[in-house]
Amino acid sequence: MKDYPIEIDDYLKGNMSASEKQVFEERLQTDTELAKELKLQRDMQIVYEDQKWLQGNEEALKTEGAKQLKSFFESNEASDLKATINEVISENRSGSRNKNFWFIGIAASIAVLLTISLFVFKENNYDELYASYIHMDEIPSLVTRGEDIDKLLENAQLLFEDKKYQEAITSFTLYQQKETSINPLSYIYNGIALIELNRFDEAFVQFELLANSNSLHSKKANWYKALVFLKQKKKQELKDILKIIVSDKDNYKYLEAGELLEKLD
Amino acid sequence: MPKQENDRLQNLAEGRKEVIKELYLSVFPKVSGFIMKNNGNQLDAEDIFHKVLLQLIARYKVKAFTIEGSFEAYIFSACRNLWRRELNKQKRIVTNDKVVELSNEADDMTMATLEQEKWELFQEKFTELSGNCKRLLELFFQKVPYKDIVSKLGYNSDNVVRQRIFNCKSQLTKLIKKDSRYNQIKEL
């Protein structure tokens, strides 16, 4: 039954005389078994007394088990788990910190407002750029003096100038369906009307048709496609197409394309 | 541990949010109550709670194990221990003259995990003792003088008590040493 030297209890309890204590401590210097037993009894006292926490010896970090634990704590898996746990905590935090929430609420609303205003500023920025580059007055008129002009087309242009885009689109589309020889300018008008109504995909198709029209106006197609992207705030696509335009000085709106590229960055 | 509890431990180790939420809702209020009563705040409580779950997962990943009894009670006691450890650490940092080397977080988490394992081993072994030994040792570890134990438990003399306690402590020591886990933590 004797599993540890009983003197250890006397030593720990302070029940030894000065000379007994001295002898015991001298033994501890050389007797490693006794030292180990003393440590275990001491640990037991701390754990079972339940007053203090038993701090371990950092030498234990060198053991195999410790190394495995440590490598887990350092793993990505552990940091993911940590994030998940903290997420659950913040999702389910009760109202016990209402005071803080009130403050955080205000701070959050300010942050949201700031974000919105930045966002709006940016959005406006694109819209302003679009407005400053669209130059509708630059589109040649479909109505040329002295020429026999399709009534439908003439009417469509008037609707467009009155900003009645929906009706203008209907007329232009009807014209394009009816005619075999289509005036390429109708693609520009129809395309811009579609942009104004945010029907970007259909607008893009109009400028594709313009590009393939084998006319004087074909080379304008890239610029109008750029305007579709600009209105859509598709920065990357916009930059890509502007780069095509600036690659050749002879391209339509070469200077404007370069200017717009600079403004985007 | 009932199978259902074991599944929860496994689900926790996989980082399943529903288990984490369940434990948070059932155990966290007690944990934060304990910590707030003991010089801590809500943030300390959240920190302790997440560390305990992570330690539990780490242990499970290194070597799958089971928890005896209720999962909730287990987590609460682990949180309580970790908070006591934290307070001890702070006290040491304040009182130590020499510069305390603050180990890195992974080292600290590892040490805390090993210490908790040791604590569990000691607790578990204590429950295996006879009722008589438990009563004697509880008084002994609370540093109740032998003569008071004599009168309290009706023994004949200090010497009988001393012998009895020695026997009970020998049994406990033997139980601890016999456990395979002891070999792994005896460096601690």
C-alpha cells in the first residue's frame, strides 16, 4: 500500500523539526525519485485544495502530445474554427450589453451613411461622366433636306428628341424590322434610347449592328459601346474598350477615350 | 458519455454552427455569470468560452475521447478552470519581480489544455475512492488539522488519522500513476 514516502506529508504540512527538514531537503538534491514523489503530492494538494490553479511546467511543451496540440492551434483549421465560434457568439449575443449596442448602433449608422454617400458619389460620378460624354446633339440628323425620308424614321427621331424613349424605341425597332436597307444612324438613336431606359443588353446589340453595318458610322460603334459600359458602371469592360479606342489615333473619339481613361483611375 | 453527447462533441470538432450555438445558449450565461462575479467582464467571458471550445476540439482532433456526464457541465467547469488560470497568470505577472516571459498564444493554449487534462485526471481518480477516503481527504486537502478531523469523524487519535490519510492518499496516488494519461503529463 505504500505508494509514496510518508515523510512527504510531514514535510508539506510543516510537521518536521528543523533538523528533519534539513535532512529531507538534502535527500531531495540527490534522490530524483523522492523529488518526483514530492512534486506529485504537491500537485495533488493544489488541485484538490481547489484554491489555486496548478500551473504546469513549460518543459512539457517538448512532449509529443504537446507538439500535436500546438500544431493544431497553429493550423488554419483552428483559425477557421475560432472565426466560426466568434461568429456564433456575436450572432447570439444577448441584450446584456445594451448600452454598448446603443453606441455601436450609432457608430454603425454613421458608417452606413458614410458608405452610402461614398457610393452615391461614385454612382453620380459615372452618371455625370455619361452625361458629359453622350453629346446627343452630335448625332447626325436622320432628316436630310431634299431627301425622301421614311415617315416612320422621321417620327422616331422626333420622339427621341422629345425624350419619349419608349415610343422612339418602338418606332426605330419597327423601322429596322420593315426595311431591308437600314440607315445605320437608326442604330445609334435606338441604342441611346435603350441606354436611357437602362436596357443595356439591347443597346449593346444596336451598337454591334452599327459595327457590322459597313458604313461610315461603323467605326463609332466602340465609342457607343463604351458609353453603355459607362452608364452601367462596368469599370473593367469600360476600360478594356477605351484601350482599344486609344490604340489608334484615327479612331472615333480618340481624345475623349484617353481623357475618360484617366478620369477612371 | 451517451451516444448523443458523443455526436455533439464530434459535430463541435467539425465546427458545426448549430452545436456551437446550442452550447453558447445553454452554457455561456453561467460562464459569464461566474466570470463577472470573479473580477471579469463580458469580453473575458467570451474569450474564455471560445478558448475552451477550441481546446476541446484540439484534444478531440489529437485523440478522440469521450466526456463522462453532461457536456454542458463539462464545458462550464473547463471555463471556470481557464478563468482561474487567467487570474493566476495576471497575479503572477503583477507580483513577479523578474520579467515574466509571455509565451506565444499557441504555447499558452497548449499549456492550458495539458493542465486541464491533468486536472480532469486527478478529479476522475478521486471519484474512484471509497466514501470514507473521500471524506478524510477532503478535510486533509482543505488543511483541516488532524486533531479537528479526529473529533469531526470520531477517530481515536491523531496518529490513527495520520495513518488513515496516508493509506487513502496512497490509493489515490496509485490510481493516478496507474492511468496511462499520467505518463504523458508527468513532465507537467
